[in-house]
Amino acid sequence: MKTTLKWMPLIVALLLSACGTPRVVPVTGRKQKVYSNNTEILTSSLTEYKNYVSTAKLSTNAANTAMVKRVGQRLATAVETYLKNNGYADEVKNYNWEFNLVADNQANAFCMPGGKIVVYEGLLPITQTETALAIVLGHEIAHAVAYHSSEQLQKQTNLSTIGQVATSVLAQGNVNTASTFAQLYGLGSQVATLKYSRDNETEADHIGLIFAAMAGYDPSEALTFWQRMAASSTGAQNTLFSTHPSDAQRIANIKKILPQAQKYYKKGGATTTTGSKKTSGKKKTAGTIVIK
């Protein structure tokens, strides 16, 4: 039986609508669909984290290690208070926060589902201050709280299913058409996924600034930090095929968010009355997306 391309939008729409668990992202209020098996994500993440820590060389600088843990825990406390007061209390138990400083010269950090966060020593000469470090850690915590890892996993699952179904359907009517579609789909799905990751990064910047302000850190420090980061970068980024926004775009986005973040900072870190409340969805976490 021959199936024409006119049915493809309907097939794609049906597949997408049937996949994933709906959820609302804290702070931004964006609706998302996340992977339904949270236990699987948390278990796998914890295993990977333990494997990483067992082979990584932890920093021997006691003062810097203590600073990372201190700033991280201060943020985690503010974030948990926010979650409890804004309809996400059932998700708090998913987080077992841990902040480690690793002896690595990369200027980077990453977050695993469940609240396992690693900072590389190479980032500290660029952060320079505890407030700038809080901006970075707020960003990483935001990835976890926004379930970005779970959301990306669900999207990749959707894309894989669509590609397999659509190629199979088209092959019934025209082998050449199916082959062409498979090639275009491969490129298109890759670009779509990469763009999605840039959206996650921008959202993590947004949420992270709010979290830093809630914890009593001046969010305006984000501008000087990212300017230092941009100055330390080598070569311009290609934003079409990059999983992260360019430094210039990131700074421009942060300038737009700052007025909102400053309201939380001026309130002395109040976390009890403002923010998007959850409307649906089971418990999830998110994860490993580096800041740069």
C-alpha cells in the first residue's frame, strides 16, 4: 500500500503527543515532556557518578574545596525551600546534593541527575569570587531542577521513534523517497536536538540567576563572569551547530533576565511567594550538561 507525504505531519504529531510525561519547569513555567522512568535515570546517573569520582583526582586545596561545598549547599538550601513552597515538594527527595572540586585545568563544571555537581579547578581563576561561583553552581543546579537531562532523553526517544516509523511507512510506497527521507531526517534530527540543548542552556542561565539571587548572591555578577569567560575563550562559536549559545548571546540574554533576578536579590533571598507552580507530571531529575 502506498502512503504519500501528506500524511507525515499527522503521523509526527500523533507520535509526539503520545510520548513523555508532562511537567512544568520551575521559575520559567515552561511546559515540557520528560522521560517517564525517573528511577532508571537516577540509578544510572548515580552509577556513572560513582565511577567518575572513583577515577577523578579530587582537589587538594582545602580552602577552595570548602568554598565550593559551602556555596553549593547555600544554593541547595534556597532551592529546596523554593521547591517546597511552590508546588514541587514531592521532588525534593530526589536530590542528594554533593559538590566536589576536581583537580582539572578545564574551565568547566557539570551536574548529574539527583544533584551531583562537579567543578573543575580551572574554572576558579575565571570565577574569582564566591558570587561568580554561585552563578555557575546556580546554573548547574538549574539543569537538575529543570529536568533537562530527562527532557532531552525523551526528545531523543521521540525523534528515534518518528524516524523509524516514518521511514518504514514511506518505504512501502517508494524506496527512493524513503532513502532520501532517512538522510534528511538524520541531519534534521541532529540540528533539532542541538538547538534544543541551546534552549536548555539559556533556560538554565535564567533559572540559575534566580536561584543565586534567592541564596543572597548578587545576580549582576553574571555579566562580569561571562565577560571573563568570553575573554578566556579561543575562537568564535558557531551557534547553529553548537550545543551552547555564544558568549555574546549569553550575555545579551542575561541582561534581559537581570531585572527579574534582582527582585529576588533585593528581597533578601525570599523564596516563598514567587514562581511557577507544578500542574502535572511525575517526579524526575535532569542532568549532565556542562556550562560551556
